[in-house]
Amino acid sequence: MKLSPNTFIHSQLRFQPTMPHDSPILPGLSPVEGRDLQARFDGGALSSDGGALLLREIERKMRLSDVLASCLADRRDPARTQHSFTSMIRARVMAIACGYEDCDDMDTLRHDPAMKMACERAPDAALGLASQPTLSRLENLADWRALARMGLKLIDVFCHSFRTVPRQITLDIDDTTDRTHGGQQLSLFNTHADGHCFQPIHIYEAATGKPVAFLIRPGKRPSGAEAARVLVHVIRRISANWPRVAITVRGDGHYGTPEVMDLLESRGCFYILGLPGNARLKKIAQPWCEDAATRRAIQRSGQRSGGGETKVRRFFQTPYGAKSWSRERRVIARVEATALGSDVRFVVTNLEGRSRHLYEKVYCARGRMENLIKEHKLYTKSDRTSCHRWQANQFRLFLHTAAYWLLHKLRGAAPKRSRWRTATFETIRRSFLKIAVRVEALKTRIKISLPSACPQAVMMALLLGRIHAQSP
């Protein structure tokens, strides 16, 4: 069999040498001050993920791995079992949080000393962490009932993450594109995505950015009935934990449907949702469009030549009831006149307040959710849903959500006025997780040596203290 150069290099890196001269080298380094550089992968008990020990403290408080593992029925023979479901899930979540979203990486990371300690295993233990084939079997183990239990328990995790029960919360709901490559279940062609994809639903709490619920689904726009089915389970579970909390739901025009509004009103929830325009609404807004255009023309005529672009906004509200609606509801319109013409946007709500405030301060604030979805997809690589079975991809989505929780908690441990509170997950990862460590297992303790020239040494110590002071 003919091996490619890449195959040879990967096989060399995975080889566990017994002698220093057997280890792979790093060739091609230029001399320094006339002296040659000789680099080998023979450092022994070293790791480039020393900050995983911070994630370990967060995981010990939140017990996310135990939560997910408790939903799986373990029918294996205990006498032949080496890795518990909890340890396998913890290893996978830790790897994702450290930037190793590919399960294949675990074949090498299973011997990493820092990763072992993060997964509650001694760095010098003869048994490493679970390998890629073992983890792949785990991902394909969950059925839809186990996944439903996981989804509900992750909502419980969200509720338990608050020190005190809040008086009100705002849930932002949206769907996003998850491109697929192959014959995966639920994969559909989507013209907007210009390819085959999933279109999972994400739900976050607006004020804190905490994850609430995530559902893998076919690559098409969710119907009103489907969105209502998702929301009813989420709201029911939150209400079971917090019976008196006031819930507000925000969403774009995908979710401004009669099924969703009827559900939220029957559950006593508030909502502010985008509303697609139609001929009747545009006719109602026509006088306001003309007024905005006239005001803009007057302002332009009063300005000096060469002035900046003039934009005029007007707001109005009107009772409106479509034929498919069970009752009339309050519709708010934003009318904007620019050099390109007039533009109208509609929202439907049962909230009290002035039209401008509800649109600009309440509804438009949902734009922050785009950043939350970006962090989930880009920095935890939650779009790595490449399994054939949809159940395995849903399980992966939960694993990436657990990694999101760890990174979110680590960022939340930073002081409020520090730059780390607004840093991206990638910045947090590079600054606090990708830290080189040397691990030495002694008889009575484990010695961990971090770089003397670590720029974030003081902040890491502060974070660790604040993690211990946080609620679970």
C-alpha cells in the first residue's frame, strides 16, 4: 500500500516513542546567532492547553457532563467498561472548548496531561481518555427520547445558573444556516444558502447571552406550527422552574405567525415579533411614507449644498388583524425615507409603550443575537454536524452547547469593567486556555509549571478565584 506524505507525518506524530531519538523532528528552522536549532516532539509531559484546568473548575460546579450522561441508558457490561459516559462527554466538551472540534484529534489528545487532569484523571495514568472510535459510538447512541431529555435538562441548567430568580427574561429565537456535505438526514437544498443545509433553531436569553435551547432541523424556514411546538416546550420548562417569571419572546418575521402569537398569549407571555408586509399594511402605511418623504425634501432644501445624507424616520401604530389571526393585535410600523426611497418595517407586539421605544430599543436589540449565534457556530464550531444520523448531529449540537457554557462562564468570571467581558471566545481561548504547562506527577502532589513570561498570569489567578465564588 502506497502512503502519502501526510499519512506518514500523522502516523509519526501519533507514535509514542520510547527513546528520545525516535521522536519526530521539526525540520527547517533557521539558525539563531550562528547556532543550529534542533527541535523534537520529545518534551514528555507537556501540554499546550494548560488553561483547561480553569474549565475543569467550571465543569465541576456546573456538572454539564453528568447532566448529559444521565439521559443515556448504559447497557454495557460493567466488567468490560473502561470509560464512563460522563468521562467521555467531559473529554469531548473540553476538547471542543479548547478548539479541537474534530473528534479525530482525541486519538492524540487522549494522552495529553492537561486534558487528562481536566477530565478528572491523573496525568500519569496508564489509561488515556476515550479514543475517536469510542466517542463516535457514543455520539450515535442517543435516540430521540434521550435527546429530548437532554434538551429539557439543559433548560434546567440555564435556570439554575442564576443566583436568584429574575423577575423577567427575554428570549431571542432565530434559525441559522448549517451547511451539509453528504447524504445526511434532514439535509435539504436551500436557495438562500445556495446549497444543502440544516437550519437549526437557537434560543438565547437576551440580557446575559446564556444558551437556552437548540434544535437541529431540516434546511428550510420553520413554519408557525413548528416554531410554536418548540416554544411551548421551552416556556413550559422555564415556568416549571420559575412559576412567576415574566417571559418576553423576540423574533424576526419567521416567527410573527398566528400559531406563535396564540401560544404566547395563552401562556401569559409577552412578545415583539417581526411581521412581513402585505398589500393591506402597505396601504395603511402609504400616508406616512409620503409624509416622511416630504419632511426629508424640506430638510434637504434647507441644508447647504454638499450636506450629508438626510434620513427621516416616522413611527406609528395601528390595530390590525389578518384573516388567519384569532383577534386584532397592535402593529407598529417604522417608516424611513432616504435617497433610495421609502422603506417600511412592521412588528407586532402585546407590550405597552411608545412606538419608537419599542422598535428601536426593544425590537432592534435582538440584533445582538447574531453575535451569539456567531460565537456558537464560529468559535465552538457547532456547525460540524457531519454525522449521517440526525440524532448524532443533535447530540453534537448539545456537546457544543456545553462547550459554549464553559467559555461563557469563563468570560463571565472576568471583572465587569475589564476588556475580557466583551472579548470573543477566540480571544478568551488564546489568552487563557492555550497556555503551555509542564506536568510532573509526584508521590503526594501533581506539580504544574506554567511559563514565567505568561502575560495573563495575574488575570488567570483572579479568574480562578472568581470562578470559585460564582454560583453553579
